[in-house]
Amino acid sequence: MESQALITNDAVVLGILLAMLAFVFTTHSSQKHFWKRFYSIIPSIFVCYFLPSIFATLGVIDGEASNLYFVASRYLLPTSLVLLTISVDIPGIRRLGPKALIMFFTGTVGILVGGPVAILIVGTIAPEAVGGDGPAAVWRGLTTVAGSWIGGGANQAAMKEVFNVGDDLFSSMIAVDVVVANIWMAVLLFMVGRAKRIDAWLGADTSAIDDLRQRVEEHERAHARIPALTDVMQILAVGFGVTAVSHFLADLIAPAIESAAPGLAIYNLTSQFFWLVVLATTVALVLSYTRVRTIEHAGASKIGSACLYVLVATIGMRMNLAAVLERPMLFLIGGVWMVFHAALMLGVAKAIKAPVFFMAVGSQANVGGAASAPIVASAVHPALAPVGALLAVLGYAIGTYGAYVCGQLMRVVASG
């Protein structure tokens, strides 16, 4: 069926989407009071989703008829995963001390287990809120929230494809993700602002924070550089090269499994897209142990983020704004989920006497990702912002795996 949208040329649509993204990032970095106030209330990534959806709702563009989402999800998404994961410095993270990693992985477990627990609790109160069949099944939609809250936007988009989440349901899940996650971020910033008092209650030793700050400052001074054209070409070669290898292998693995063990389809192991994102992430993790990871010094993660935001805009084209208002009970599920995560974080922090800095950054590195974890970290000290990004990169690395496991647990719970 021919699209009835005003603009159907994908070249024009891509230009519009990039103009929208440029507008969002330009205004987000503005020092004008209005924009600073605006983005303190509404997160920029939500605006990146929301603006294209307005154009789609008004009939200016048609996300369903456009091929841009397919191109972005198959080419830019795995490239984004590669460039965001390849910079993970596992030895560097280990040097942060065991409490930082314990709190980070506690946050991961809190999301991984919290999803099934939330479905179980809300399902007991309102069974209809966790029902649905096929692409409209609530548990499928919640896998995209798990992808975002363990990893980030790239992992969220990956779960949408892997678990075949319907577009209307996904629109609602984006709202749940953004609203609940940002309420929790506000709570974390409140806690960080009162770190001394909370640390005293936790009985935490904060002496490691000063050492951490010094290491971060020295690392930044020693490695950061302005990228040359050669750097940019190398970054693109690594990102798209690993994506190419992942496509090649996924095209062999998925059909082979489907032929040999078709019953594994229930675990999405016959999905070419599943293997694409898993292989891209795995290869990037391996490369993070090699000299290839030095491309991050020239800004590999920034290019990866640019790829990611183009994908975000193409997803926004497919959003149904009306669907956001049709599923209020989904916010209850998200709220219960986050309360479980928060309770687990506080309980473990108290048990191991971890500073509130580790708890807040460990949580936000999962829930907020590289876009907001540095914000929470810099609330303690600006020099610590890269620590938040470092842990968030670890979240990107494990986000696909963790969200996949969480999705399977939610599938089991939802099916009774």
C-alpha cells in the first residue's frame, strides 16, 4: 500500500531527522536559561524520540513505509554497540575497587530480577496489566526496558528486534523507561547532594574517592586527543568492519541452528538479528583487550553515540503517541521494578559499607547509561564524570546478555 505521508523520499526524511537531532543537541548544550530549565525536566533522548513521532503523527513522514529504520537497526545499531563497547577498560574498572563493581553488578541484578518480580506482583493485583499475545505481549515490551536499564538505547533497540516487540507497545515502553528512570535519577542526585550524611549512615570509607579522582584526572590528561581524519577512518573501519563480520557469521549460524534444532526458536536462537548483536558485542569485548581499543582516545564512543541517535530518531518515526496514554498500568510495573532495584542497591551498600558515590554511579550506569551516569558522577566531582561513563560502557557490554536473560525470566513468569 502506497504511503499517504507528505514526504516519502528517504533521503529527505533522513535530512529532516538529522536536522532534528542537531536542533536537540544544540539546544541541550545552550547556556540560555529556558533550554537549561527545559532539559532539566525533559531528557534530551526523549525529545529525540518525540520530535520524529510528531511528524509521523501529523502525516509528514511515515516510519512504516520508510526503509531508514531497517538500515539503522541492521547497520548503525551493531556499529554503535561495537564503538561503545570497545572502549571498556576492564583492568581500569578493576582498579576502582571491588565495591564499585559490586554496586554496579548489584544494580544489574536488581534490574534483571526486578522485571520478573514486578510482573509477578502487578499480575497478582491486575492480571490484565501483564497480559497480551504475540508482539503485543507486555513481557516482550518490558524486555526493551530491561535493555535500556541494564545497557542503553542500543541494547533497548536490540531487544525490540530480538523479541519482536510491537511498535505501539514499544511507544508505551519508551515512556515508562524515560519517566521512571529519570525520577530515579532525580532521587540519586538528591542522595549524592547529601553524600556525607548518607555515607555516615552507611558507615562507608570514602578515602578511595580521592585516589579515584586523581587517577581519572591523570588518565584524561595522558590520553585525550583531537581526532585527525586518519583516526575517524580507523574508527569507522573498526565499527563497520566488526558489523560486517557479525552479519557474515550470523547469516551462517542462525539458519544452521534453525535447521538442526528448530525448537530453540523460543529462545530466539534462530534469529539472525540476535546473533548479529551478540557477535558484534562479543567481538568488541575481545578487541577491548587489544590496542584497537585506543581508538576511543580519538572519540570512538562519540561516533558510536551518533549512530545510536540516528537509530533513536528512526524509531521515533514509528511511535504512536496515542499509545502512550493507553497503558497507564505499565507505569505501575515500571515503578515496582525500580523500587526493587533501589531497595537492593541500598541493602547491599549498607551491607558492604559502600560510599553513596559507588551506589549512585553503579545504579545510573545501568539505568541511565553513558548519557546520564557521568552526570551523577560529576555531582560528586567534575573529574569523576569519566568514571560514570566507564561503568556505563560496561553496561553496554553486558546489556544485551542481561536483558535477554531478563526477558526469558519475564516470559516464564508471565506465562504462569
